[in-house]
Amino acid sequence: MSLPKLTSEDAKKLCTGRDYYIFVDESLSMTTPDCPGATSRWNYTKEVVNFIVTKCDEFDPDTGIDLVFFGGQPRVFDEITSDNLAQHYPERPTAGSTYLGTAFDLVFKRYFGGAKTRPITIVVLTDGEASDPKVVETALRNAGQASASGELVAVAFWQIGYDAGAARFLKKLDDDLGEIDIVDTQSMDTVVDNFGSLEILLAAAIVD
């Protein structure tokens, strides 16, 4: 959960040449207004997503970014840019649950079942424990085993808000998923404090 001691330029080099999936939790608890400036978790997450999209394009104009909303049935929007993000991002969350494992299954099936031309980083923005934790753990273990010693896939969980159950769940994912560790988790405070150094946050998952 600690951040790597990298220069900004070294971190940018690590982040270049990868494609990105951004997973957004659309459970109803994301309306809680406990983010900076009394912003809701949902609106703060939108700011984070927009910043990731903008910065990744700066790192590498060839970067592909797909947006995945999870909670109920996962929804995937391909080729997200700062220009089209708003049309795909709902005004408010609508899911009553946090089914994350099905989103991982969908994305990993697409990735490992297709032509893997570039490694990927998945950034998961969530405020609570998954409704299907065992499915999540199995999907991540299988992806780790399939990802060439962890080089193909990196998964960054960034907690949105301060739910204690979410923190315990993310710590378990960071610590207990086997020898090939593709998971890095960061607390809300770490995300807020290092928001201006996005490349460091993204690189943490790659070098974890």
C-alpha cells in the first residue's frame, strides 16, 4: 500500500505503452458526501476518472482507455477520451450492490481471449467491499497466473471514502492473493494527498 520511490519521469515511463481500464463503483453508497469539499464519492470519482484520462493521453497518445461501471451488470464503454467522458458518465449511481467479480471476469475474458498487444492497468475506484469477494479473488489469482509473472496485468484499487469494511477488503486483496502479486491498494488519504502525482499512483500497481 506504500507508494514506490520513483521520480516523476521514471513513473511516466512505466505508465507508457499500456492500455487502461477504469472500473467505477456505481453502488448507491457512492452518493455519500465525504470527499474533499464535501463532494460526493460519485462526483469525486468522476474528477479522478477525467484526470486519469487526460494524463494517460499525455503519457502516451496511443493509450486505449475503457470505462467499466460495476455494481449490477457491468457496462463497458470503449475508447474513452476527455471529450466523450461526460456522455458516458451517469449523473448518479443506480446499483444497489457491488458486484465487482463479474466485471473482472468480463474484462479478463476479453483481454486473455484476444490479441494481447499491450499490457494493461486496471484502476478500480470503489467505496465498499465487493458483493462477490470470492469471485473477485479467484479472478485476480487466475489473472496473475496468466499474466507472465505479473508483467501483463496490474490492478490498482483506490478507495473512495472511508468505509472500514472496504479498507479491510482491499488490504486482504493486497496481501493474500498468492505469489504473483498483480494488486496494489491505496487509501482515500493517499489518493487525495498524491492526486497531483498521478503517475506515481499508477506506477505503484506495476512495481508492487
